[in-house]
Amino acid sequence: MRAPRSNAARALRAVAPLLAFALACAERPWHGILLDPPSAAPPLAVARGDGSRFTLASARGAVTVVYFGYTFCPDVCPTMMADWTRARRALGADTARVRFVFVSVDPGRDSPAIAQGYARQYDAAFEGYATTDAELALILRDWGIAAYPEGDPRTPNYTVAHPAHAYVVDAAGRLRLMIPPGVRGEQIAEDLRRLR
């Protein structure tokens, strides 16, 4: 003789598949800092090593990761660029829809060719750009960021204070995500795959 089923057991069996489905559909947390609601990305126009110009508006249709750093940076820039290298590898086929853009905030030492060479030493697909003093002033204002020399810029060994995080602009040109230091390349790739 079978023991009678309790109402609780029956309810649990009925609800369990729904709970499993809800958990599977639950949105994963972001590794970077989600900007919600997203806003239109500020303008960005910088020089390429070949003398042509890059504008962020021309990157529409691709997810664009933008990092403001400098080639003499002793710590956070090389770490971020190495994380980008791992992210690009982890993206696999999805890498075709992502652009990685390094923008120098050190016009005194970084020419367009130097910035481009710096970015490409990490990956041949990475883009490196430089600014003039006037362009940098506009970028800092428009993006609401700070970058300035620490120490005497007339000496060769000064450092530059700059944002430590990267910005992610989606394919529609909206600022969607900030990637702080410490987010691993594989995690960056996971976040980039989620953006359309």
C-alpha cells in the first residue's frame, strides 16, 4: 500500500521545474560596472599613427573598449592591456565585433605612432591613438575624467594620473560599462559578449 502524498511534497514537485527554469534564466551579475541607464558616449576624435583620424562615431556597429592611459605607465596600463589580450583571446569568433582602443593622455611623450606601437605590442588588432594638448582638454571635459602629470613634466620620468578603468561603448554608441582594474580577461570577454 502506498503512503499518501503530502500536499507539500506535491506542491514542491510542481514548483521545482519552475524554480529551476527561473534560476537558469536569472541574469548573471556583471564583472564590470554596469551603467544603467546607459547614456550616449561622449565624442572622441584622436590621431592615428598614419596621420588619419579616428572618431568614436565611426566605430558604431562594434562594441568599443576605450582606455585612457600612457605608454610610460609603470603599473595599471600594462596590466589592463594584458587583460585585454586575454579577453580578446577568450572572445574567439566574437572578437570580430569588438574594438580595443588605447588613447594616450600624455601628449608630451606619446605621438600617434608611439601610442599605436604600444597598443599593438599587446595584440596586432589593438588600436593606439594620441592626442594634442587641445584634444586632450576636450576629451577630459567631455568624458568627465582627469589626467595630469605628477612630477615635473620637463623631466623624462614623470608619471601621469589617469583613470584606472576602461569604458565600454556598445554598438549603438551608448556608454554601457566600466571595467575596473582586477577584472580578469575571461571576465571582460564574458561582459563584452553580453553587449549588443
